[in-house]
Amino acid sequence: MIENVSRVDEFLYHYTTVDKALNYILKTRMLRFGVYTNTNDPKETKTWQFDLGTNENRDLGAYKMSETSSWLSTRLKACARLLCLSSDRAPLTGNHINDIFIRGFSKPRMWAQYADRHTGVCMVFDRARLDAAISMQVAGANRVLAGPVEYIDRSILRDMASDWQFMINIDALEDLGKERYADLHLQTSYKRLFFEKMTDWRDECEWRWVAFASSNQDLYVAYGDALIGVMFGEETSEKSIQDIMDMTESWGLRYMGLRWKNCSPWYDYGLRYLPGIKNSPWGQTVKRV
């Protein structure tokens, strides 16, 4: 997962705290789809505002814009569940020395924000295997959409010709009814609504799955062999490293650490905090004595 990696679509990365890794993700061997409106992006947490429009001179005065807008926003978001991971940034050359700055596990702000100020871990997943697990376990009973997030800054001044995703077509609403219209709006507008964020987020290089659940219950996916490695942060304690290795010793994972020298990250090929591990280099599968 470190050397000779040239495909940006091969791995995905999940930053988290040691507590969440040990007590939830590794203990249960599952990932949870979070509630869409519980993210840290106002675009996703706040109620969307839709305008009303007609091409057939229907009576827009028969509708209260705020109520109709709130209905569609709630209908689209209510059962939306989200699984977000980071990806590598193109182009990868396969040279691990130069590529370290664009690898998905080497993002200082992500370590600080999501992995408890570099004391947590970054879990490395095989994207194809994780996607297959989600397709098998989640997509059967729920509509699931997947893809990279696109980063675009949009003006508050709308261009009706290009911002139609935030327009409710009253003609179609009256012809189809609320439920069928909401499904059609999702089908035609999901990329703009669920897979777009401001450019300030772009360095997260996010890949996400959005599941539109058939109920309000939590969604989980058993990731199985999709987890292929764990990265430890600059400040991850020796005890935390040992605890995670103890829990996953039979899983065939690869382990690596990141260390900073001045302003540059580098791979921790040393074994200075692993007294119970054989003298195998970091980046290789290690076994207990």
C-alpha cells in the first residue's frame, strides 16, 4: 500500500480515533453509514431552498414556496445515509518518495481534524472490495449511489439555466405526485445535491457512498477483507499501536507509521515502539512472536 502504487482508484482511507477504531470499527468489523444531516458541512446539514417553476403556466400562487421547498429537502435527506473516505490524488507515479504528498493517508489536516490531532489511525481499504461488500449487503434493500465529490464554488446568485437542480418543476410535481416526483428529482439531480462541495474541502479528495435507506435504522457494512492496512499517526501512542496490532494480528494486514521531519512527512520504517513484534520492516505483514 506504500510502494509502486500508481492507480488512484485502488485504495480508500478512513481517518478515525483509536477509541472508535478499537471499540467499533475493528471490534465489530463493520463501517457505519452516518446520517447525512450530521456532517460538518452546512450545505448538507441545513435545509435546502428550492425555487418553484413552470413551463406550462401552472398556478404557482397555489403553493407556499417555503413549505414546498422544505418538503422536498426533507424528503431527499431524511433517510440518506453517508459513508465518506479519502482517496489518493492523481497523478501517482509509483515513486513512494515523491507521491507521499498526494497519498490519501498523508493529509495533515485530516489527521488533525478526524484522527484526534495525529493520535489516531488511518484505515486503508481496497476500494473494489469495499464497493462489492456495499453492493451485496446494502444496495439490495436501499438505493445506493457512489462516486467522487466534485469541488465547485457556486454563487448565491442563481443561473436558472444551470441551477435547475434547486428548482421544483410544478408541472412534473402535479403530473407525477409527490413521491414519484421526489424520486425523479433525485435521479436527475443527485450529483449536484449529494456529490458536490465547496473548493475549500477539495484536499479531502472524498469518495462517498450515499444510501437512501428504506427505514430510519442505522446502516452497516461488514467490510471483510476490504481492510488491508492501518496507518499510525505521528502521535499515536505505543499502547494504541500495540492494542490495534493485537486485535488484528490474524487478519493479514499491513501496518505503517508516519513521522514528520520539519515540514515533511515520511514513512516510519523503524520498530522502536514494537517490542513484541518480529523484526520485519514496516509495510510488510507482521506476525506475533
